[in-house]
Amino acid sequence: MPEFFSFISEILWGSLMLYLLLAAGIWFAFKSKFVPFRLIGDFYHNLKHSRAQSGGLTSYQALFLSLAGRMGSGNLAGVALAITAGGPGAIFWMWISALIGMATCFAESILAQLYKERDASQQFRGGPAWYMARGLGMRWMGVLFSVFLLLVYGLLFNTIQANSVARAVHFAWHINEIYTGLIFAGMILLLITKSMKQIARIMQWVVPVMALAWVMTSLGIGIAHLSALPEMFANIVKSAFGWQEAAAGTMGYTLSQALTSGFQRSMYSNEAGMGSTPNAAAAAASSPPHPAAQGFVQMVGVVVDTFMVCTASAFILLLAKDTPTDNAIIGVQKVQEAMVALTGSWGASFVAVIIIMFAFNSIIANYVYAENNLIFLRMNSRRNIWLLRLGILVMVLIGAQMRIPLLWHVADVMMAFMAITNMTAILLLSPVVSLIAADYLRQRKLGVTPVFDPKRYPDINQQLAPGAWDDKAGS
């Protein structure tokens, strides 16, 4: 079975997903006239002036809710796996993927904001399922996407997070995986019973602290090993283009592996184009009240996740000159071994604490996304909500005890199906993205605060949820 899913994953990620990611990112960069990069500084203004409004999260809360979902075991174990499969060069292509993914994230976040609607409690809801149903008029496509998301975020990804926690805790403190799973599931239960707004308020404090702790630790290690940095960067670049292997006649294969691994792990971590982040972006009461404003905010999440957190993990692994084994399940253990080699015995415990926090926050965000799509499916009865919660807890318990790489292979395949569905939708809606980006740019050139007026665009206005954009003060 692992061989079957590995084969399917290799087909999807070895060609189709790679070209789709590249094409989508480049396409949206051009279609938006490079607005995401030209005005990227607007994210600071949008965050600074964000405030709590009726029915919506602040832009700050929406950003850190999405970062909670992004920053999980993929930022540690996933980076180890990328280096295993593609060598140090995979890190270079991870950076390139993130740059391209910023434009894709900008586009999907715009669409999520544009087509959001209010639920029964007046909370903003939205995401890919909504823009598929409203923007494309294809509710069936939204249903398909929601099913994929429930499988990936409600089940599969949570087993991987729990597995990484159990391995890290066992390596650091020799605690049995069963006990770790039970305690971890209990911690998760305490928070998944909270509302989206309550969870977002917690994440806005916890996520920046844990990210900063990991990045600053890596920075300190880099300073302590300053003389090794030039060689490390040289190896990343040489390996990225296969220069080290050219003499051995394996350049083409190595370049392909580095590129594929980098793109695959980058998307698994920063989730640009996958369709998860828009679920958080839609929940924000954007300030200024324009869909593009959330595009800038969420785009910065890609920078934080890949260029800061994932890079921090990569530097620790590469400075330790450690080559992780090809067993993805113990990828986080290899990060612990690298930390021990660089800092001493306390390093294993520090990584265990970091992965507990990363995985915990990621699972909570996964639950928020899954519940959001239950609402789209009109299956958000109290019974179904509790079935979802129970399912997550069961998968955490199972994941904590599984020791086979099957989880990663299945997750890769399902992630590809989910991403293909989402990117098909946003590419079909690219004229709308171009129009909204141009509207934002026009108002910025006039020197006024961008405010979205749907009446300027009758074709789009008739697709929007009633009341979502009529009251600018509340949107």
C-alpha cells in the first residue's frame, strides 16, 4: 500500500503539480500587474489599522489563525524530508516556490474575501467552496473541495502532527506514545470546543511567540557557527542546480529531485494554492474594506512560514551536517539530533516543546477549517460537529502510535487533489482577481483609502452574498 500511494504521489508531484504551481503563480503575478509585490508594504498598514468589528476577525487574528494552520510538523519534519529527497538544493527551490506562491495566496485570499457571507451567528464565513459556488456557479465543485478538505484537515494531517509529537516526546523524554497521544488529545479537546473568534484570539498571542522562539534559536546557532554559513549557502545553490553531481552524470536526476522536493514541501508548509488559508482570510472584517487588503495580509504569511520558520529548520539541519534518513515519520527526530549536535542535550527537549506547540496550534486551525466546510455543506448540526471533534481526537490517538510512512504518502496524494480543485477554480476566476487588484491599485494611485464598491461591478455584485459588502463599516 505505501508503494502504491508513493507511486501516485510521484506522478502527481513529479509533473502535474509542479507545472500547475509554477503556472498559477506566474499567471497571477502578471494578471495582477505585480500588485502583490509592488504594494506589499500595504500589509503593515492593513494590520496596524485592523480592529474588531461585528461578525469578523481582525486582519491580525486572521493572519495568525492561518499561520497556526501552516506552522506544524511540516516546518520541521517536512524540511528534513525535503533535504533527504532532494539534498540541500531543495531549500533553494522551497524559497522559489514560496515567492511564486505569494501571488497565488494573494489571489485566493482576494476571492475568499469577495465571496464571503454571514452564518447564522453573523460570523463571516467563506473560502474556496464559497467562491466555487458563488463565483463559478458550481456548487458541486465546492462540495467536492469541502469533502477533500474534511479528509485532509479533519483526518490525515492531524495524524501526521500527532505522530511527530509522539516521536519527539519519546526521543526527548522516553514517554510512551500511547500516553503522549492521550494527553495531547485531551489538550486539543479543551480548545476545539471554543468558537472561531475565541480560537483566533488565543492564536494571535501564541503563534508569534512560538515562531519567534524557533527563528531566534536558529539565528543564535547561525551566529555561533558563522564561519560555516558561506559553505552552507554554497551547497544549497550548487545542489539546487545539480552542479555538484554534474561530473558524476546524475545532474538531471538530482536537479529534478531537488526541485520537486522543494516545491512539494513548500506547499505542504505554507499551503499557498491549497485552499486552506482562504478559510481564515474570509473570516476577517478587512480594514480597509476591500478584498485585496486581505490578499496582502495573508501573502505575508507565506514569507513568515517559509522564509523564516522553514529556513530556520533547514539551517539547523545543514549546519549540523546531518543527512536525515528517508523515513519521513522520524524526520522530527533528525531535527532533534541536529539540535543536540549543535547545542547539547537540552536541544532534544527544546525541539519537543516547539513541535508540541506547532502541532497543537496546527490541529486547532485544521479543526476550524473543517468546521467551516461543514457549514458550507449545511451539515453543521450539533451532532455532526461533535462527530468531527471525535474523529479528530481518534486520528490523533491513531497517529501517535503509527510508525509507517503511509501517512505522508496518502497526505501528499490527497493534498494534490485538493490543490488541483482549488487552483482550477482560482484560474477560472482570474479575471475577477485582476479586476479587484486593479480597483485597489486605482484607488491607491488616487491617494484615497481603498473601499470596495460592488455597485461598480454589476456582474460580480449579483454573485455576492446579501449584506456582505453593503455595509462598508462592518466589512
